[in-house]
Amino acid sequence: MAPTSTSPDVSGPGSGHPSGVDRAGQVETRGIDCVPDAERHGTARELFAIWAAPNVSYLSFVVGATLVLIGLSLGEALAVIVAGNMFWLLTGFVAVSGKASGTTGSVVSRAIYGVVGNKVVVALTGWLISALYLALNWSAASVAGIGLTGRLGLPGSAALDAAVICLIAGATVLVAIYGHATIVRLYSALTVLLTLVFVVVSALVVTHADWSYAPQQPLTGLGHLVALASGFTIVASAPLSYANSPDLARYLPRTTSGTAITLWTAAGAFLPSVVFTTVGALAATSLDMSDPQGALESLMPGWFAPVFVIGVVLNTIANNGMTAYSAGLSMQSIGVRLPRVAAVLVVGLIGTAMTLFAILVFDFLTAVNAMMELVVIITGPCMAVYATDILLRRNRYDGEALHDQRRTGPFWYRGGVNQAGVLATLLGAGAATLCASSTFWAGPVSARMDGLNLAVPVGVLGSAALYWALSRALGTLPAATATLTARD
């Protein structure tokens, strides 16, 4: 529905007041409004810890093990891990728009989809997919936490399981509520702590790994290619899901190097993801990783298992704290008139409900694989179009203009929709769907190729090329850039 207001975004106290607080230990009061130059602070280097803490992850072990379980050799698994994680460079590149505009990615994308079209896209990617990832990560932590309650001798019950889930979710939402500066400070400490815990686990795995491992029945022909493509899709789905990277860079001074933002963001996520996903693959050479938690804990001395569980929970809080923070901002950007804190709480409640279903009703490992294989149908094209827009505009975004939602505003386009962005994303996602495959479903093109999953290359490259061409053919880019200032 088109907005009835003829004025730019209006942000009251708690939802984005111009004098927003961004200090560690205090609740951030700024919402989606632009960060003034006088309030910008920090350096690109701080982005490393922000992205490392969420990616020193238990899920990396699970994903790495999955690559071996589907039939890849160790060498092939490592190649897939490195190739898939290269998409973190795309996540880092998208982050530069936050520095340029001083606002969130969910507002910058109005330039791509138009004021009205952006509401639909952000509702899907900023709300639904974010809530799904909240549930996925909370499920991983809850499985570990529930196992710890058993070790402590507590009687198992659905009520206890639900209490563990709600406790982890509550701690996560609290991080998101305190916001950006607290995340920067907290994640630096978490990166060190989590790395120490996961390095110990990795050392235990490495000493028990079968370095001469080879699949009992080596894959050949098209089946081999199918396994490689499936593994690549699973690994790539993580970096392709983080379109919120501008939200963590918007407080940086306007003079901060875009290259530095890209590389520190990418490195913070790439390094731990590659290391610990590789460890997960090594674990699968000698352990039954169909039960990841049980398999890993079987290697640990009794006293260390609770430490590991606490590490899993803290990592989840770091990962989902960032996700919930951005999801709350996304809710504001589509016109929901809630303060940022209330928006975070709503997203948290949705994610908690999904987690309860995933843990109490659905199989965790199945949920991980199914979601990570299919989510790229949407996130891949969205990320590709976003990155292409940055290139086309040379990262010149006027944050104040992006907040102008009037019909006469520069990003209203036709009926509030930028047809180039919407068509490129829809057609790219449609093509990716035809070429996608998972454990329970395959698109018609993929099905004809015995399940070969080409969703990532088709969706990413196709959407980028379409947006480039349609922006020129429909004349949307000149109309959008006419009001932009030449500020990097």
C-alpha cells in the first residue's frame, strides 16, 4: 500500500531521535534516521570483531560435517569451503553503503526498489528470513543447552526445553536492544573468548581426524557434480544472507576507506568460517556427525563439555544479536511505527516461536540443510542487485533523500516502485528457483539434471546482469541519481 504521508520519515524519541545515544552500556536511541557527521566515530578495524564473533560458530562444524556426509573428499570439502566463503567479500562490499549514506541497508534499498517496492522486499528479507535465521541459530544453541541440563541431572521435559530456548532468546534480544556501541564493545571480548573455546575443540578433533579419509563409495559423473554444487550452496548461503552489513558501518566517519570497510568485514567472517567449517569436515572423517553435539562432546574431558556448551550459546547470542538488531531497524524502514526497542522485541517473539517449533516438532539437522539450500533463492539475487546498485551509483547515496517518502521524492519512481530493481530480483529469484535443489524439493531444471543445484550462480549473476541492463533500458538510474551529491 502506498504511504499516505506526504512528508519524509518522522522518527520520534526511541525510534531514531537525531540526538541518538551510541555508547556501550546504554540503550541506543537512534533508529533508521541518518547519523550526522558529528556523531560518527570508530574505525573500519572494529568491523573485524563484529563479524568474527558471530562466525566462530557451532553451525560451522555442522556445515563442514555435512560436506563429508554428502560424499565429498576432504580436499573437495576444503575447496568448497573456501569458494563458498569468498562471498563474504560481497557482504563487505555492500557494507560501504552504510558509511556513504549514514543510514541502514533497509533504507538504502529504497534506491533499488522504490519506496513502496522496498517495503515488500524488506518485509521478506528483513523480517521473515531474519526470523528464520534467529530460529535456526537459537535451535542450535538450544539443542546444546538442553543437553547441558541433562548433564546437570535435571529431568527432561518440554517445559524445561522451552525455558532454555526462552532464556537464550531473551539474552540475545537484550544485546539487540542495547544496540550498536554495545555490540562493538561486547563482540571484541566474545571474539577472543569464543576463539579460545573453539580452538580447543578443534585441537581435539584434529588429533582424532582420519587424514587419509576417502569416501567408501567415491562419487562419479553427474552425482559428483551434484554433491559439489549442493555443498557450495550450503556454504555460500551464510554470507549471502547478511545484507545487514551497512547497519554496522553507518556510524563510521564518512572519510573511512571503502576498501578497508570491505576487507575488515569480509576478513572477520571469512577466517573463522573457513577454519571451523574445515574442522567440522575433519570431525566427520572419524565421528558420527549425524549427532554433531554428541560426537564432539565424546572427544572432550567431562569438565570441558559445559564450557563448550556455554561457547555455543554465547556464539548464538552474538550471531542473533546482530540479526535481531537489524531486523528491528528493517521493521521501522517499512513504516511500522514502533520504537526500535519495541520492534526488536516483536522480531524476537516471532523467532522464539519458530524456535520452539523447530526444537519440539522438527528435526534440527534437516532444518539446517533445507533452509541453507533454499534461502539463497531469495538472498542471492537481493545481494547481487544491491552490490550492482553500489557500482552503478559509485556508492553515492544521499541519506536524507533516501528518507523522503513523498510521491514527489527522488525514489518514488512509478507508483513507488523501481521496476528495474523489482524485475531483476524477481526474475533472478525465479531463475534460481528453477535451478535450485534440496533434500526434499528440486526445481524443474535441477530435476532434469538429477538435482544439480545452480541456484547461486544463476541467481547472483543473472540478477546482477538484469539490474545493470534494466536500469539503463528503463531509465531509472539517471532519475534516481539526479539528486545525489558526489560524496563517497
